[in-house]
Amino acid sequence: MPLKIFRKPRTGTATGSAAGSAKPPRAADGEVLLETVGLTKSYAGADGELPVLAGIDLKVRAGEIVALLGKSGSGKSTLLRCLAGLIPPSSGTVAYRGAPLTGANPGTAMVFQTFALLPWLTVQQNVELGLEARGVPDEERARAAVHAIDLIGLDGFESAYPKELSGGMRQRVGFARALVVEPDVLMMDEPFSALDVLTAENLRGELMELWESGQFPTRAVVLVTHNIEEAVLMADRIVVLGSRPYGTIRETIDVGLERPRDRESEAFQDLIDRVYRIMTGRTEAKETTAPAAQAAPGGEPGRAAGRPEPVDLDKRTVANTPLPTATVDGFSGLAELVAHRGGRCDLADLSDELGLDIDDMLPQVDALDLLGFATIQGDDLLLTDVGGAFAGADVQESKTLFARAAIQVPLVKLITNSLRRQPEGTVRAGFFRDLLAHHYTSEQVEQQLETATDWGRYAELYMYDADPEEYRLDEGAALL
Ligand SMILES: Nc1ncnc2c1ncn2[C@@H]1O[C@H](COP(=O)(O)OP(=O)(O)O)[C@@H](O)[C@H]1O
Ligand SMILES: [Mg+2]
């Protein structure tokens, strides 16, 4: 299959902008890409056939995000696999652009809940896999992989192995691997449900920004989820699957809310309540377990009431400024949640709402504070101006803002400056390990390096090769 080229050029750490400003086509006039007619599916079980899906008539059009929503066991994954041509229906048909499927659907690529990466391959190699299967020549493969990696914010992680990556970064590889083939329809099977809440929040936000900006190299998305809020946040159309006695389409809901969507709005909350009632088969309101609307938060977005005193950087050292064990995706997700609440929110309330222990949020809070993206006032977390900008930015902008902040963090600065001083731009990890050993236990040393590696990679300040345990200067360092 001929390989289209991503609309967006590789930008390094430059601000992402203009290039792909074309909006995705709108759903209403979209061409029908996928269609099932009278689809049923049963699995062979010990006591005969187990019916899972019955009478499924479904169309997926160009320009739309369709969510398949249902409880566990309602047949969502089965339907997705039928649409992707990975399993045949028991009866009925599945067609791609009007042609009935006879095997794997050439117009789809899949993102799995469990990432499904090959541990012995690097990020770059994992991303290239999808193209290898389609017989794309080496050089074109590498070029397309670099574009996909860049698009999804994985720049700087090319040579990393999956085990070195946080869950969020691993799932980014899953996205890049699916997007690299530029499928007409991106299929996602609960792609955020193996991630912690904050990381999931961040990835959802980034994907939606890409989709809305027209940079997404696919024409439609089918998202499987059991999370009502996720469906209302992302989908143009929600297909609710009921599971008794087997999976049928209970109702299809046109979402019709403006993007980007405001979760605090009444319309958003009303829709959540409505979908909840449909899912539980209730016609009456309510007693919903869906997240309740929060009291309006104070403060304006991005405004920093009470900016902190500028930190005296000279007094911050590697010894007295440990990095919190927080991933970029984690604290980005927290920043985004606070931004949604007007740039300020009570930490205890937020952790309650997310069902998180407040202790689990503290590393992310510390990270935002350390980076100058937020301050703490009493019980509230307050985004600074730059923190507000970071939360609202697209991937490329957020990388630039993050790089500027991260380079001020002592350990990140130490690594970057040490690399700058080396003519060949590389330093063995052992060097930093020895330095840190003066101040930290060996376990803490590893934690410090792990976080500094994650941050430095995301900022594109430096890369890290696990074999031979070596840091290498990245292009981003030259820009700061
Ligand atoms: N390969 C299979 N063989 C037999 N039963 C299966 C198989 N895959 C799924 N099922 C059954 O089909 C039903 C629907 O499963 P699934 O499509 O995975 O639902 P969901 O994704 O909504 O949780 C479940 O009862 C599950 O146990
Ligand atoms: Mg499933």
C-alpha cells in the first residue's frame, strides 16, 4: 500500500503550528468507512455456542470518533475485532469502504490496552513493525516512524526499550505504531485503562488536541471503553452495548457538544447522566455514580494569584533538590485537571474525586512546584502562568515549555551541562551514579536517574542508551 506522508513536518522542539491546520472532515457528510449489517458472533464454549453479539448494524463514517461503550463482557472487544477483520462474524457482514472483509481489514490499525510492545525492540523498531508487515522499504519506514514518534511526543525516546518507559510512554509507542500506517480508522481497545488516572488524562487530552487540529493521520476513530466520562469527552457518537442476554446495540447517542469539551458544563454532566441511565437500563433519574459536577472553582485560568517568589537557583543543588518520582505524563495530567478547574483546586477534593490517595498525587504536585508550573497555597494547588500555558499547549509547545523549566532542575541541568562539555556529547551513567552516591542511597540514586532520564528525554535535552548505559546530548539542548 502506498504510504501517505504525515501532514505535519518534523519540528524537533520548535513550536508546533500551522502545518496541519486542516480540520478533520465532519461526521455528517463523511464517507462510510466501516459497516456491519446483521452481525452476530458466538464463541464455541463447553456447553455449545456462546452468543456474544446479535443484530449489530453499525456504520463508521469519515470524520467521526465512535465510542463503543458497555460493561465488561458486553462484547465490545469482540465487535472491535470483527471490525478489524481479526475474527470473522458468525453471520452477517463487515465491510470496509463497501467491500466485504475476507481477512484483516487493510483500513484499520489497533491500539491495545496492554500496549503489546516487543520488549527486545527499541521504540523506533516497535513503531516500524507495523510498516514492516506491509512491506514498506527500509528508508521510507524509518522516515515514517520518525514522523509518528514526533507527532505523539516520543521524540527523544527512539532508542529506549519498553522496560525503560513509564506506562504512559509505552502507550504512546502503541499509538505511534498504529498511527504510522496512517490507517483510515484507528481502533482503540480501552487504551487508557491500564494507565494511572493522571497519565490517562494527559494522553486523552493530547490525542484530542491532535484530532481537533487536523494533525491526526486517520479519518475516523473507534474507541472501546467502559468509562462513560471518557466516551462523552471524546466521542461524536456513543454506541451503548447492552449485555443481556447478549450484546446488542441498546442505543446510539449523538454527542454534539462543542470541542474542546467543558466537563464542568451542565450539558456535559447532563449527557453523562443520560448515558448512565441508558447503560443501567433505567429510565428514571438517577442516583448516579457518574462524577458529580464540582463546585465552581475560584480564580481565572492561567492567572497566578500570588506568584511565588522567584527561586534562587544558585541555592538549589543536586543534593538538596531531589527529583520527585513523577513521570511527565503524570504531572502533565495533573496540570490539565487543575486547568480544567480554572487553574486552582483543592488537592484533597481532587484526590477524592479521582479516587486517589492524596499521597499518590504528591510526587506530581512536587514536580509541578519544582518546575515552576504550580504553587501550593494552603490546601490549594495553583497553576502559575507558565503552568497554565503548559497545560493548554499542544505536544510540541508543551515540550518547549517543559524543556525551559526542566533545564533549571539541578540534576537535569547537571546532566545536560556535563554532556555539553564533552566533545563527543556522551557521558556514562556511572559518572552521575558516583556523583549522586555522595547524597543518596543506591536505591534513591536509581530513582533520581530514572526520573532525570524520563524528563531529559521528553525535553529532548539528552537521550539515554541502556546499552552501554550512556547519556547522549540531544538537539533540544542546543536551543536553550
Ligand atoms: N475467544 C473467546 N472464546 C470464548 N469466549 C470469549 C472469547 N472472547 C470473549 N469471549 C466471551 O465473550 C463475551 C464478550 O467478551 P468481550 O468481547 O471481550 O467483551 P468486553 O470487551 O465488552 O469486555 C465474554 O463473556 C467473554 O467471556
Ligand atoms: Mg474488552
